[in-house]
Amino acid sequence: MQNRSIVQIIQEKVAQCLASEFNFTIEPNDVVVNETKKEFDGEYTVVIFPFVKALKMSPPQIGEKLAAALINGSDIFKNSNLVAGFLNLEMSDSAWQTELLRVSQDESFGVFPKNGKKIMIEFSSPNTNKPLHLGHVRNILLGVSSALIYEALGYEVIKTKIINDRGIAICKSMYAWEHYSNGETPESSGIKPDHFVGKYYVKFNEILNEEYSNWQKSDNANALIETKGAQAHREDFFKKYKNNYFNEYSQIGSATKQMLLDWEDNKEETIALWKKMNNWVYAGFDETYAKMGVNFDIIYYESETYKLGRKYVEEFVEKGLFYREEDGSIWIDLEDVNLDKKILLRSDGTSVYMTQDIGTAKQRYEDYGIDSMVYVVADEQNYHFKALFEILKRMGEPYSEALFHLSYGMVELPTGRMKSREGTIVDADDLIAEVISEAENSVKEKGGLEELTDDQKSNIYKQIGLGALKYHMIKVNPKKKMIFDPKESVDMQGQTAPYIQNAFVRFKSIERKLGELKTDIDYSAYTLHPLEKDLIQSISKYPEIVKEAGQQFDPSALANYSYNLAKQFHKFYQELRIITAESEEAKQFRIALGTEVAKVLEKAMGLLGIEMPERM
RNA sequence: GGUCUCGUAGCUCAACUGGAUAGAGCAGCUGCCUUCUAAGCAGCAGGUUUCAGGUUCGAGUCCUGACGGGAUCACCA
């Protein structure tokens, strides 16, 4: 990127005038320049209030003098008006022309120079016992777009996921498959392999539930109810007791736990089964990732990282940062920063979640020498990450000031939270298939693509359907929990990706009709329409939006920006002619303007992982 | 109960991080296709920003309290 934007120039002029007229020094960046509200004349507004105190003058006094100085001192201002403490500035046509030219000549507009820094972004991070669902989709979209945004900001980005491939959950699927599948495989059943494994996870729970409800009628259970005095609320009691039952009484529970022990002992056949089933899951996941356009630079497996933190914990006990309880367990006291005492190693010497995360963080730093690290994880883990970051800080890790938890709100349905028990989990593959087929219906109903090949058409269905889904999820500020209405996710009207894509497509359609372009038309004396100024103003601020989206880890800023730009373009398109414009200057100017709008739309949506079709 | 977090139109979301009369979309109602793709445009209607105080030139945004949701407080991950 090169040169200064029109806003930066205004800030500089204001700072200069404040210095020359009032002998007041201010950094140009600190001058507040807003877009002027529609009901006033002008395009940019300088807020005077902040200077009032320092200058000991009233807002009108400052405003009038400043306005006079600005307009006399430069030909970029055409006019001004002062309302209360707001100085509204009307920019000259030549200023807008210059701005459009600047944008169009900047090959890397909105792409910042390489800054030599490495950032690692962890997202997706699934368990291997069931397929991806709606919650993962939000996570993945945030991870992907954050990665793209940081690349545009000049970082070297390393995308990673850590797969939870071990533990009791996967053993459940393994157990159920071993005992109830009759050797069925994804190939033999024709089921997508991750769904296939998920099917056996469900199967396990069915069997467990059956076993449990039988047990509830047993003498054992009755005696237990008696001793706990829970006769009055039996059902409630059993609901809460399920985990205890699994650990203490259940037949398949103990068989599954044995499987986990065998796995830890590296028992050959258990490992073989584990690998077989996990590989099925990975094959399934990869299909889903491919459909969403996701890839990773490095994958970490918990089966490999779960032992990592232990030696550091021991090391820092010696340094006095952690302490050992009498039973041998190791802790850190974080109560002085409003967190609790956290356990870091169990009394039997085995690791907990926190131990692994400490080890993995150090491992990643050793692997890549990263400058910062982002964890895309739902906000239910806020507490955990606060504690983790505090611990790494106290350990004096060099990257500990550059850790960020991209904490996002849970996805809920209009009927409430998704519950596997109630079968309300929205499956990622189903959802993707549905939005694509909805896009297909919509295109066919509308017509106009008949001359394209089947491949081209199916590609367009994907671009529209996936665009709609991705946009629908990413337009919401990540921090907020979102209510996902499946009906609305396939909408193609209003604030949606297809609306934005359509603005792009409309201009592409014009481009195709233009034929050979005359490049020698001089439109520098052309008088701009207000709608054209609006568009230039919007395009101009695109780099700032990218920066903001990155700094705030908020891709929704780009989603909203894209929508507003598309909306302005649709209005422009509706009210002004391009090919049949009133003059050759107008035509050329509008083509130049439309070209830049289309480019920015494509870039902005690109940073959200959304593609633009040429036609739709 | 402790800690954190959220509360904006019937619904889903914005509001440039303290700036002007709080904006969009959906849903509802009116208009606009022999003219560059109507997945569009123009318009109507919809609000005491949960409530009560405070801070200041100025508060949806900051502080205090109340009410109402959510998350979390395991030798689970």
C-alpha cells in the first residue's frame, strides 16, 4: 500500500491549521474525523469539542477560524458548515478524483507490507468421536478469516489445530464398533467415515442407557437410593448419578476403561483399532474441511502432546513458582489475580488439561519461533485461558504477552441450545448440503445460467450456498452468542452474501458487455454525483476496516462493511446508467469506479473465505 | 453463593470504541422490470437502548446499584 488516504490528508491539514492558527500541537492521528451524517452537507466531519478545553475558546470560534484556514489553504475542500461543535467539510471533486486514482493505482490496496512477524492461529480442534457440527462451523469460519486477515496485515500466519484423538470418548466408539458392527466399515456401509464412527458413539450410549435403566431396578440400586435418602426424587438422582454408575458399576463402562488402559499400555491390537477408527474420522473431516475451503499448516495430536508439560511443571516447582501438596499433586496459586488455585499435576503424577496446554505452547514456540498465538475457542473456556495465560506469564515465556483467546459465543438454535440427547445437533455436512441445494433451487427459479456447463453451474451453486452460510454466521460479532436459524441461513435477500455477490455480478455483467475500452478519455473534469462520492468514500476506508477487523479479532466488521458497500453500489446502479451514461466522461468514470468497487468487494469477502461468482 | 459476561424495533443484528435526531435486514404494508442481472431500488410503519442513579460540553457505550438471561467455579477435556 502506498500514499495517504483522504482522511489522513484531512487529519494532517487540520493539525497544520491548528498549529498555524492557534499555536496548538496535535498528532494528525488524534484528530477525530467522522463521516458526515446524511442530514448535513458535507462528507467528512471534524469534531471540535476536544480542542475547546485546551484552546479556551468556544466551539464556534474555533470552528470558523479553522474552516477558513482549511479552505484557503487547500483545494481539496470545496465548502464547509459548522453545526455546534461539528465542522462539516465538503470535499472538492478533484479530491475525490485523486482518491479514486490513488486506490486504482495501488496494486496492493488493503494489503499491508510484510512485517516479518509470525502468528499462529489454532482453531477447529475437534474430538475424534463424532462429526463436525454447527458449533465447529462458527469456530472454523472465525479461524479461517482471522488467518486471512492477518495475512493481509502482513503477518506470516500458521494455521493449526490440535486434535483430541485420545481418551474415553474415542474408546466408546471403539468398543461399540468392536462388539456391534459385525465388521461393517464406512466402505461397506457407504456412510461418510466420520459419521460412521459417530454412529458407533451413539450406539455405545444407547447400550449404556439400556444397561443403566435395567440396573436402576436392581437391588444394588435400590439399596443405594435408600442410603442416600433419595426415594422421593429417584429420577433426578439417577440422572446425576450416571457418571458414577459408568465408573463404578457399568459393564461396558469398565470394558471401555480397560480399553483406555490398554491404549496407554500401547497394547498392539488396541492401538491398531484406535488408528483405524481415527483415520476414518480424519478422512471424513478432510472432506468437510475441503468443502469449506480450509486447510492447516500443522496438526498437533493430543496423543502426542499430552505428556508434554510435565517436565516444565517439575522444573518450576524447583524454581518455587509451583508448589507440591502432601499427596504429591502440584498446584499454582492464582488467587491474587482473582483466579483460584489450579492443579497442574495429579497426585499420581499424570497431567491435566492445563499441563498439556503449557507444554503445547512451549512446543509451538520451539517449532516456529512464533511472535504470537491465537486460540479460537468458545467462551465457555474463558476461565481456563485466563489461568493458562497467567501461568505462562509467570513462567516468563517470551511470547506470553502476545497470547490471545479469540473467545466466541456459543451457537444456539431458536429452540435453545443444541443437545445431543434431544437430537438437535445441526450437522455440518447436512447443513452445507442443504445451503448448496437451496442455492441451486434459487438459481434455477431465477434462470439465466442455462448456457453454462454443469461444472460451472455447480461451482456457482457452491459459491452462493456456502457464501450464504458463511456470511450468515460471520456477520455476527464473535463475542456475542448467536442464534442460528436454519431457515434464515439460506436466505438470499437482504443482508446476505448473495446480495453482496449480486452487486459484484451486476458489474461483471456490464464489463462483459463493454468490449474494447477507450482508455484515452479524460474524466478529470467530470462533476461527481453524490452517490459516486459515497462509493469512493467507502472504498477509501477499506484498509482501515481490515486493520480494525484484525486488531479486534472481529471479522464481522468486514462483513458489515461489505454489505454497506454493496448496498451503496446497488443504489448507484439503480439510479445511474453506466453503459448508456449521459456522457463519455461519465461512462468512463463510472467504469473506473465500478471496477474498484468490485475489486474491494471481492477482497473483503475473500478475507471472510467467501468467493464471488462471475454470474449468478 | 464467588467470578466473568450479555440485555438495543415483533425477530436477527449494527452503531467508527464517549460524538449530532440510535441504524440495517427479516416479517407486514405501498409503489417501480419493452432500459447495464428485480437475489434489486424507492417508500410506510415499527424505540423511554431492561430499570434507577452518577461521571461531563455530550452516555446505547464509562461507574454504582437493582432486575433478567448465559458461562464458569473437577486430581474432566
